[in-house]
Amino acid sequence: MDAKRIAHRDTQSYFGILLDDSNRKPITRLHFNRAQKYIGIFERDKSETRHPIASLDDIYGFTDVLKATVLSYAE
């Protein structure tokens, strides 16, 4: 997947990372507006599951899931 296809949008409640700048192709959401930080991971049905993270480095633990999400849009 070409990295140029990855886009982001900053909203009031989360920082969204999208494929093709499309709300219909969300990759992840970063919820950093509160003391407890979360990463939102999307399932195949596009439902979001929020996972608490302590630091930005914790995002690396979700690498495989994020790659699978991006590749699912290529199908």
C-alpha cells in the first residue's frame, strides 16, 4: 500500500487516520483529549474498539492489527 494514500483528520474528540482520505476507510483513531489515552482499532464491520495506551510507543503493539485493517480495504 502506498503511504501517500494515508491521510489524517483532527476532530474535537479524536485524531483520525484514514485510507484515501475517506471516512468510510478508517484505519485508527487516537483519543488523546483526556488523561487516559486510547487507540481506537476498527473491526471488519467498522466498529471501533478502544484500547488504553500509556504512551505513543504503545501504538507499536498494534502494528499487525493496523496493517490488517489497511489490507482489508484492498480486498
